Amino acid sequence: MKPNEFLNLSINDQAEIWSSLGESEKNDIREAQKKPKPIEIQSPSPAADFVEKENEEKADAPQPETNSISIGNIVFGTIRVIFGFIIIISGYAAGSSFDYAGSRLGRAGEALIQIRSVGGQSIDEAFYQEMGRVVSALGLFSEALGAATGMLGLAGGLILIFTGFQPRKA
């Protein structure tokens, strides 16, 4: 017997059948009892049915879209556009600063690589040449970071600018 069938029986019928069930069937019924049963709501009157059908028809009918821009939306949109331009300018300034620092580091690294001792190869000379390579690589990283910062500033600013004036749907 399925657990749902058992639970739909009257209490007296359940009591008679319970003793003849095996342990696995009893466990299945116990598990089914733990699950909540869906509640069926019946309409109290024909008038309630009529109102419910009318509401369903209104919900299914296509609603006209109305776009309205309020004063608050204009002010908020203007602030977003201003912040968008500020972010673009800040991204450009930060990107330029990283790029300038990267070019300076690259030139300093090249200068370190060119250091030569008078007497030939020495440990100091090898150290400075390797440090020059490290500083040059750091300069390249700084230039790449500048490009990424500039692009993020541009993207963030454009998103703020182009989503600034969006009418609300009423």
C-alpha cells in the first residue's frame, strides 16, 4: 500500500491495517506524514468566484506601458552623469600616472642594466644587471596596470552616463 493511500483512509481503517504492515512500509508512511499536505481552499460563495475570475482576467490583460520621468529621476540622473564624467577623468588620470611611473621605472631599469665595472665581470655588476631587469619588468607591469585602470574608469563612467536617465515604469 502506498503511503498516500494509507494517509487518506479513516483513522479506524488505518488502525486495522497498521499491524499488518512491514517495517519498511511503516517507515515510508512515517516519512509521508512528515511532509506537509497541500491545503485546498474552497470559495465561500459564487460571488467570490466571480470576483476571482474578474481579477484573473484583469491580470491577464495586456497593461499599457507608461513611462514617466519625475523631477527626482532627473536630479538623480544628472548626478549619475556628473559622477560618470568624474570617474572617466579619474580613471584617465590614474592610468596616466601608472603609465608615467612605468616608463620611468623602465628607463631606470635600462640604466641599471648598462652598469659596467672597470675591471670586468664582478658580483656587483651581475647584481645590478639583474636588478635592472627586475625594475624594467616592474615598469612594464605598472604600464599595464595603468592601461587597465584607465579602461575600468572609462567603462564605469560610461555605464553611469548611459544609465543616468531611465524613465520609471508606472
